[in-house]
Amino acid sequence: MKTTTSESIRKREQGILLMLTHVWSQLTQAHPLLTRPEDRRRSVLLAQMTLTITLVSALASLFLMAREGRVTGTVVAVWFADALTLGIYSLNRRGYFRAGSMLFVGLNFVLIHFAPLLTQDSAWLLFSGMLMIIAATLLPIRSMIVLFIASLAAQIILGYTNPMTLSLGNLGIGIVFTISTLIFLVFFAHRAGLERDQRAALETANLRLRENETALERRVEERTREAVAAKEEAEVARERAERADRVKTRFLGNISHELRTPLNAILNFVEFVTLEMYGPISPEQRDALQNSLSSGQQLLSLINDLLDMTRIDAGMMQLLIEPRVDVHEIVKPVLPMIPTMRGDKPIQFITDIDDQLPPVSADHRRVRQVLLNLLSNAYKFTEHGSVTLSIKHQHPYVLFCVSDTGPGISPSEQEVIFKPFTQALNVEHRLQGGTGLGLAISRWLVSAHEGNLWVESDAGDGAAFFFTIPVSDPQPSDDIQASAMPDPNRND
Ligand code: ADP
């Protein structure tokens, strides 16, 4: 029973304490506009000091009134000072913490240094030490130093001009003692609070730093793992692609080679029959045989292109460069093929070949192959007009040009057509058949000669294909570069 009563008393005490603490903290909390922790702490401190001083002074004035039995001049002075302190309190609670601090320190400075004149009691100057502590907590260090010098000067001047006694009564000492103790308490609470806040902020920052570090380490680990996995994957994919590429190249090489041999035999026999080596044939039979022959030749050139492309892809295409090749010798065998290329289209063949051309350093069969490819394209895509072959010496190259009056090639397609298996988007071009390999092979062959192959054309206004082959060295070496792979393509 006894225990229950004391427990309930304790609980009530705790409740009252809690309520008082709550009311106190509500009365002294900083304005939400103050965001810096340091300013918030100082604002709380100012609120606590102004409230404490007001309360203690009010109590002291009541006590004085009770003792004197009337409202004395001192009581009125204390009330006046209280009213001013309360004004500063409310200014601070509205967020004007700096102005409040200055006014508070200023007001106390004036009170402390003028009170001795009014009361002829220098005991008031005892408060000046306290004022310094207040200034140290509320104002910047510079203001505090100014205040210290001003106070010292005021005290010296007062000492000379108004020598007075230190006649503080017991009550006065009590008041000075109470107020200074309270102010010290508030000051140390403020310091402790500041340190607590700083420690907490430091710990939070540390914690966040450690969290960030761990997250960073985890992310680095993850990325490294991902990068390693991606690298391994890429490696596997590359190996697989290379293997597939090798298989494809070998397969294409074999199959093209295997196709060429019987096809050549078929073409030869068809030609023999056409030439009536096995007896006379009727005109209808000749026509049919001619058709078979030209289809067979198309097939053969397609197979040759595939074989060339396969070799280029595999890095196995090599040229048989001769140091001094006569350009006319390259061109001569091409000219008799023109009528076959033209067919029955009304196209004029124009040549503009310099008589005096320097020898070139070239694989003459391959240069002829490029020339044939460009000429057969020109005839393939041109319906009427002309095809011109011009060959000029433009040191250090011999410049070949095959131009036509065909449909031309739009600028957007002028690079695309040099990619393997690519044809211009024009439907008419596609109707002409072809694989889209000729230009890719030609460009490769020309650049293997250290020359260039390019096109100049306006869509609808013909096309001109140019390529350059370097002129022979003035002192040519007679070395002949041997081909790495036997080239079954050569049949001239
Ligand atoms: P193919 O002629 O077998 O299609 P090419 O690589 O020789 O392959 O040519 C690629 C494409 O370039 C052709 O399909 C055609 O669209 C375009 N082309 C080439 N030469 C000409 C030309 N003289 N006039 C117009 N277009 C051309």
C-alpha cells in the first residue's frame, strides 16, 4: 500500500517535471526560419536567458515591494528593464535572433554601467563579468572584444568621476549570485548542447560516409564482376564468331572451287557444240546453246566473285605485282569484249586513252578485272547514249575512268554500293541481277595496289567511276611477290 502511494507520488513528480520541461522547451524553442544549427542553439540560449532574467527580476521586485511595503524607484526600474527584456524575448521568438542578441547585450551594458550613477552603488558593475559571458555566447568574438574594452573604459571613467562605495546588501548579493548561477547553468547547458549536436552531426556524417563507402565498394565489386563476365562473354562470342567465320570461309572456298571445275567443263563443251565441232547444228539449237553459254558465264563470274570475297574476308587474297606493266597491255584484251557487254543496246563506246602512258606497278589480271567490272556495270545499267573509257597519266598515278549516260547513283548511295552484297535501292538496278560484290572486290583490289576507287554521279545524269594505279618506280626492282594461295581464278 505504502509502495503504491510512493510510486504514484514519484509518477506524479515525473509527470510534473515532464510537463515543466515541455512548457520550458516550448517557450524557448528557436524560430523555424533559423536553419543553421549554431544559430538555432544561440536563439534557444537567448530565449532561456531573457526568460530567466525576467522571471528572477519579477520575483525580486515582488520581494522588494513586500519588504518596502510600496513601489519604490528600484522596483519601477526593474519592471522597466523586465519589459524591455520581454520585448527582446519576443523579437527573438519571431526569428530576429541577431537583432535580439545585440539589443539584449546592449541593454544590459547600459543598465550595468548607468545603474551605479543612479544608485551611487558600484556593486552593479559586478554584473559586467556576466555580461561578457553572455556576449561570448551570443555575439561574434569581435563584438565581445569591443564590449570588453568599452566596459573597462566605462568602469575606469566611473571610478575617477564618481568614486562610490560598494554597498550591495544581502539581497543584492543573493540576486547577483542567483542570476549569475543561472546564467552559468544556461551557458554550460548551451556548450554541452553544442558539443552534443556537433558530435551527433559528426557521427551521422561518419555513418553516412561508411554507408557510402560500403555501397561504393559493393558497386565497384558488382561492376568489376559484370565487366569480367562481359569480357568473358565477348571473348566466347568472338571465338565462336571467328570459328563460324573460318568454317564459312572454308566452306565457301571449297564449294566455289568445286563448282568452278565442272562448270568450266560444261561451258567448254557447250562452246565446242556451238562451234559445230561435233557436227552441224540448227539456228534454234545455236540460240539455245548461246543462252546456256551466257547463263553459264554469269554463274561462273558469280562463283569467281564469291571466291574472291571469301579470300579477301579470310585475309588470303594476295596480288602478283609486277614492277613495270604496260597499261595498253591491260586494256587490249578488254576491248573485244565490249560488243558482248553492249548486246543490242544503242550505246556508243568512246575511248580517250593517252598514247604515252608510263608503266604501272600492278597485278595486270586484277587491274583488268576491275576495269571489266566497271565496264560491264556501265553497260548493264545504261540503256542508250554512251560509255566512255578514259585513261590518263596524273603523276604519280595512272587514272582510269569509266563513265556512262545511265541512271546514275544518288549521293546517299555512293558509299553504300561499295559494301559487299549491297545494291542501290533503285528497283531497276535490282532487276539487272548481280550480287553486289563487284565494287567491293574492285575497291579492295585497287587499294591493295595503293590506289583509290571512287564514284562521281548525279542521280539521273550518268555515273563516272575513277580508280588510280601507281606509276612504276623509276628504278624498278624486278621482284615478284608470290601469291600465298594458288589462285584458280586465273584463266587468261
Ligand atoms: P552488282 O552490279 O553485281 O549488283 P556491284 O558491286 O558491281 O554489284 O554494284 C553495286 C551496285 O552499284 C549495283 O547494284 C548498282 O546499284 C550500282 N552501280 C554500279 N555501277 C553502276 C553504274 N554504272 N550506274 C548505276 N549504278 C551502278
